Amino acid sequence: MIPPFETTFAVPLSCEDCIKDVSSSLHQLDGIHKITPSLQTQTLSILGTASPSSIVAAIESTGRDAILRGSGKAESAAVCILETHCSTVREQVKGLIRMVQVAPKMTVVDMTLKGVKSGVYDVSVRERGDISQGAESTGGVWEEKVEGSKGRGIWGTISVGQSGVGSVFIDKPVQIWEMIGRAVVVSKRLEDGRVREKLEREDEEVFVGVVARSAGVWDNDKTVCSCSGKTVWEERREQVGKGML
């Protein structure tokens, strides 16, 4: 069973009716234990076991945007942006993985793919974080076999429908510090159902990213980017335009 964890989101809230609208949508999700809104800081703090991606979708269904600002305790969260290294693909960002360590030996993993071909995609953590040649330079699967069984680096699959969007929320017996700097590879299964063994740089159905630390709850109070002068919402629109989720 997944222990409850806290996430914070920046959400444009102008009045109490906004809070009621968003809260009503969120309470339709399974795993929402407590919602703490703030008109002053324009944030929502959510305690529960629902995936961050499902929370964002519920908020967006009310016509409002949402930016995840932090998850879990300090040093307990990570993120991985999945990209294709195929030179003929225009929009290279194809997915996002969020990770939150919720217990000493349990990390919840929220994986989403967007704008990809329908089918089943295999997910694995690799030995190295070298993506200079795409997935080809990431090495083998991390701890591929442990005592004769599937290792911790084999993270299962994501099913993508005709809409080109797919997501999965799982828990794995890993710690965040073990993941930082490693690559995650996502590859579409072959037509005969076999797992891709050769991960070529120019294969448009292979995506890769490096795991990096992300902010814990209340670790990120940024409202304006110090380097660009843009607000978080301007940054959000810009990244969405590039294919970010």
C-alpha cells in the first residue's frame, strides 16, 4: 500500500468559488485525503495517494492551469524528461516521469507519454546517464537480474491509445538517491510483441532522459524566473509549446 504523500501546485485562484470548483473536481479522484488552498500564494497543497498527473488533469478540467511546484519531503523527489534523439522528429519531448520517495524503500513513479504512436512501450532504468548517443550510450539495464528474478531497473510498460497519450502510476522498491544521474529508456515494442533489444539513436520510437532531483514540498516558491524575467505561467506556456507536459 502506498503511504500518503504531499504535493504542491501553483494554480490561478481568484476567489472562494475558484477554490470550490477545483476542490470539487479533485475530490472525484481516488486517493485525495486533504486539500489545502491558498488565495494569497495561489497554491494548492494536496495530501493523498493520487498521481500528480491525474491531479493536474483534474485541475485543468476546470479550465485552469496547474504547475507542480514540489512533491514529498526535501531530497525525496526527482523528474525525468523523455526525448527522442531522432533527427527527423520536430517535437523531441515525448514524455515525463515524476518520482516521489514515500517510504524508506518505496518510490512512486508517475509516467506519461504524449504525442507518440499507439502501442505498448517498455520502460527501463539504465546503468549510465550518458545520452550523448541517445539510448545507445546508456549501457545495460540497471540491476537487470537480482537473484534470478527481474531487477529493479525493469519498470514495466506504458500502454498508449490512438490519442497518442498514455500514463501509468506504479511503485518500485528504490530510493531517489539511487536514481539520480541514471538514464531511463522507453521503447515501443516491435510488431510481433518482442522487446526492442537494439536501441538506435535515430529510432523515433525510442525515448530517453536523465533522472534529476526536483523540488520537495515548499522548496520552490519561485514566481518569476531570475534569468529570463518571465512569470511561471509564461514559462509554462512556452514549455507546453515545445511539447512539455
